[in-house]
Amino acid sequence: MKPNFDLDTVLSRIADAVQPFPKAAMFELAERGYNTLFEQLISCIVSIRTLDETTIPVSLRLFEKARTPEQLLALDIPTLTDLLYGTTYPDQKAYTMHGIAERIVNEFGGELPATYDVLTSLKGVGPKCANLSLGVATGQAAISVDVHVHRVVNRWGYVQASQPERTLKALEKQVPQARWVDINRLLMPFGKHICTGTLPHCSTCPVLDFCEQVGVEKHR
């Protein structure tokens, strides 16, 4: 990490830079009113290995039929699979969602508890979706590390971690809790459109003076 690295300045510059680009899917859906913890969790499952350009319309199609655990549980697996068409592994995700809805109804009376431990105890829910759902839906301090966040913060030299799970732990130690939700909100579109996996836009990057460019061999 460069000696002059200042996270608040970095995030402020990135906030300005990503304004022309689409918001990360979960934040976009929340702004459209799909902001309950259940809706956010279900959308995050839709998003697994799926582009935002697909996640949003598939989520909207699903929510036309089911926005609560009870409504989702009323759908049979073939119907749910059809609604998830376009996402990766729609049949597998249908079973995962059905199981989640069943447990919420049977164990929690239809109300999903807003705790990390409960969310990660649901089959098919990992740290990324648990934290992202909590952060967006409830405002709880939570960091979600996807492929973009993992790449960006390691490229900066802000952390040195080989896997997203280790990046998450490192960020939790270094980032003030007040900025935890901002990490995914800002770095996901930044990593998708500016600090890209191949040929990042270093020549026009707003935070180049803070970046170590770790692993960058060619850039635009």
C-alpha cells in the first residue's frame, strides 16, 4: 500500500467516477423497492455466477410472482425454475430458494432474522450473500467481497490476500465500519467498468496515484 493511501479520498473519487455506470444489482433492486432482507437474499442467490444485466430482470420476473417466503413456497420447483431462466443453474437455485423459504416459514414464522449466523446457516448462503443482503436491506455494517472487490483492493496493495474469504477478513480489520457497505456498492461497478480484470483503464483511473498496480502488466 502506498504511504499516501487514504481510503476516504479513494472512495470519494470512485463514487464520482462510477456515476455514469449502472449500480450494482442489489443496490439497484433496493432502489426499486425490493429492499426486504428476504428479497435481497433471493436476488443475491440469483446473482451467483450471473451478470447483473441478467440478475436484475430475472429477479424482477421472480418478484412478480413471489416477494415473501410464503409466496415463494407456494410455487412448485418447475415453475420456480422457469422463472429463473437465464441465470446459471436455475434448477439448483430453485431448490435452494425453496429450501430457504421453507425453513423461514417453518422455523422463523415467516420472518427472516437479520443476523449473519442465521443467514449463513441457510443451505446455499455464503458470506458474500449474507453480508450483502444484511448491508443493503438493514444497513448493518457488512462487507461483501465479490470478484471485483477482491481484485481491486489487492491490485491497490491495500490488502494481500489470495482468496476472497481472506480479503474479507483483511478488509474487516482495515476499513472503518461506517464504510463497510460502501465497499461493494462502489468497488463492484468500479471493478467492472474501470479497474477491469484485463486491460484496466489505468491511464484515466481517478485513484491511480494511490494504486500499486499489483499484477498489472498491460493497461489502457
